Amino acid sequence: MPELYELTACETVRRVADGDLTVEALTRAYLERIADVDPAIEAWQHLDPEQAIASAQALDRAGGGPLKGMLVGVKDVIDTVDMPTTYGSKAYLGHRPPYDAVVVAQFRHAGGLLLGKTVSTEFAAAAPGKTKNPFNAAHTPGGSSSGSAAAVGASMVQVALGTQTAGSTIRPAAFCGAVAYKPTYDLIERTGTKTLAGSFDTIGVMAKDVRDVAFFTSVVGGRPNLAVTDEPAAPRISLYRSEAWPLAQPEAETALQRAIAALGKKGVDVPEIPLMDGFDTMLETHTMMMDWEVLRALFYEHRYLPEAIHPRSLEMFEGRVPVATPERYDEGVRRAALARANVDKLFGDADVLLTPPSPGEAPPGLEKTGDASFNRMWTMLRAPCVTVPAGVGPTGLPIGVQIVGRPGDDARTLAAAAFVEAALKAA
């Protein structure tokens, strides 16, 4: 029999609904798992076992809900009324928001249990936290959603929330062997989440498999059609390497070819789309907008809390000041709008695109969280993205592939990702 922490969230939700499992028993199993493995990983910013057990007991006494039997970790830039929210910064140690963020209130209302707060880089930006990669503690877990990715990758929680402004949900999940879903922009309500760049900030979801992220989001997003309940039909998939391809390591190609071979066994051919005019300067466009918006969103911390924040954050602020002009920002906005209006030209006949989620394996060291170049284009386009594991790279660390859909086409994207995931598992 598998351990409780090895089951998917959909499986435990079903068992709780059937009366075969209590939320308390599930919570205790995960707390034991955390006690065993987290000292070497440090994925949690705040975790109170007694509070978690009390919450589980209260849920067992209460009525049902669609997420009852699901444990959730929440990135420490998302507000929680009964746990500290520090935004990954010493400047906010002990900060207690007066309300839950909307997404937290939504999953709690649906019967989900908030297990604890996961480590974030400072303000979901550049300064890394304490978390280590669960597969090799000498390597980064990625960021900024470091703790969420590591907690899911190490089976310390079933579902974890992250955020993505550049690549902060998809990339760390790929580094930690987890599934992650960055929805279409604003599909999950952001109220109560620390702003980094409002044009891009998106709440993402990590879990053991695609069905778990789809089910969770179908509930909190109020969109039942997102749940993957049947065996998905074979999607039309095209390979797109993007302008970031020169940064790819050999294992990125290995992961893509594994996926293409696995899909071929299912009767799905994957033609390649060449780099397309109009989509060959997306990295610059994203930077033009993000530079301006970060300085505005974090103006208070930059100007009034410089001694309390990480030197890496100060370096980030000061590096953006000379280049963040209104003219450059407005040109970025114009370019982004044009690219979004022409996204169908990029996809052509494909339902989804196949592309890397990162340049390769998680790089060594904890001072940086890796390169987001394979994510920024899709975040700028506000497209739904899913990363699924595709084996390991040359040093034994996880590698993945990324499935990208048209903005607003999340149900089709999730179904396609579930098909790719199943093909890879079968292979």
C-alpha cells in the first residue's frame, strides 16, 4: 500500500468523501513526512503542527466540500489571516495581514486545509531564500516559488500555490520534479497577493499531477470545465523552441525528444514551428515592462526600507532605475499588445505548443534561482502553461517539458498536458 503522502490530492479527496480517510489522519501523515525530510530542504517559512491538526479536526467535524481532503501550502507572498506573511523579507517579520487573500479564502471555503506558508524569494524577486533542491541540496530549487516547488517535489504537501511574474512557478517546479500550472492571466484572483509587476503577476498551482492542479483550479477559479475527468483526446502539438533556445543545455533537447518519442507512440506527430517574426523580441518586451512596474510596485520598500531588505533586492532596484523610462515602458506595452493580438499566427493549427520550461537541470549553488528566459515570453503573452516531468538530466536532477496554450484556452491546455504526462509515464 502506498503511503498517504504518495497519493494524489484527487485520490485523498475521494477517500475522505467516501469515509475511508480523515483529514486529521492525512495531516498527521504529512507532518511526519515534513519532520523527516524538511530539515535538509527548508521549504517552509511557517508551519505550526498543532494548528494544522486543529484545523484538520475542525474539518472532520464540519460538512463536506469539493476540496475536503486536500492539503495546501501557500507561498509567503500570499496573505493569510492566521499565519504570518513576510513576503520573503526580514522587513516584514511577524507581519499579520487582517484578511486571507481571496484564493486562500476560496480553497478554505471549499474544504481545503492550509498546511503552512512556503518560502519565497524576497518580494518574489531576486534575493533567494533558504530552500534547497530536494534532489540535491547543493542546487537551487528555483524561484521565486522556491518552497512551494520543493515541498511538492519532496511530497511534503499535495498542492502548493506559487506566483509567476517571469518564470517563478513553472521553472522551480521543473527543477524539483513537480507538475505546475500557470493559468491565463487573472484566472485565479490575485487580491491579497504582494504585487511585483501587475501586468504579469499570476497565481500558479503545483501538485503531483496535472489532474490535481486542474481540479484545484476548477474550484477556486469557478470554472468546472478545467477539471480533467476523462481520458483526454490526442491534441495537436507543435514544437516551438523560441528565441531563448541558444540558452538551452543538452538536457533540454533530451527532454523534448523524450516527449516527442512518447507522443509518437500514441500516434501524435509533433512538427516544429520555426522562430517567428513578431515573436523574436519577447524577452526584451517583457523586460521593458517589468523594469518599470517593479520599481513602482516596490517603491516603499526601495525608498523607505533599504536597510531592512536584502542587498540583492537593492541591487535589483538600482539596476532598473536608469533604464525604467516611461517611453521604454510604453513601447513595451505597445509591443506586448501587438504580440497578444497575433498569437493565433504563432500557434497555427496547433492546440498547444511544446517547449522547454527551463534551460536544463537546476544549476548548482543557492545564490541564484536559474534563468527564466523560457518562461518570460509566455508570461508576457498571458498564456496558460503547464510543466510536467520528463525524467532526469545528466546529473540525476529532474528535467521537464512545458505545454503552452492560447490565452483563455486553459481547459484545452490542461487536457493536452494530461495527455503528454500520460504518454511520458507510459514510455
